[in-house]
Amino acid sequence: MQIAKIIGSVVATQKDEGLRDHKLLVCQVHNHENKPQDQYVVAVDAVGAGPGDLVLYATGSSARQTLQTKDRPCDAVVMAVVDSWDQDGSNVYEKWSE
């Protein structure tokens, strides 16, 4: 699992039948200090995430392990929205304080 921030979405009117009715999100990867990196991933949304949300996502075969993505042609999935993040006893992120 990795952490990213939702910065947008992708609309594709022509896509594989297995992805029909699935929202595609543009995720900007964040490092362990919650700093944005120059790395982006398009992921299938399995949890109803939206712009500005900090999320956990998985790639590779793990991306096909959620109920929404099982046996679907995807390589990345958003599988959790982060509410808070603590590291070494310090708060790195708090959703409700932003």
C-alpha cells in the first residue's frame, strides 16, 4: 500500500466492459512525510474517494483483490480514505483539521 492525494479524475467514455461504472481517479503519490512527489497513478475508486482526499492505494495483483475490482482489468485501486496518520508519536495528517 502507498499513500496519495486525489488531485483529479479521468473520464473515459470508451473503456473495457470490466471498468464500466467505475470512477477513475488521478492520485499524486506522497512520501512518508506527507510531501507530494512528482509521481502520479490513475486508480479505480473502490471506496468513494474524492478530490483532496488522502488515500491508500495498491498496485499490481493486489489491486484486483477488492470486491469492486476482482477479476477486473486494473493495475491500481484506491481502497481507503485516510482520516489520520501518526508516525513516531507525531501527527502527520488529520483529515478534519484541514
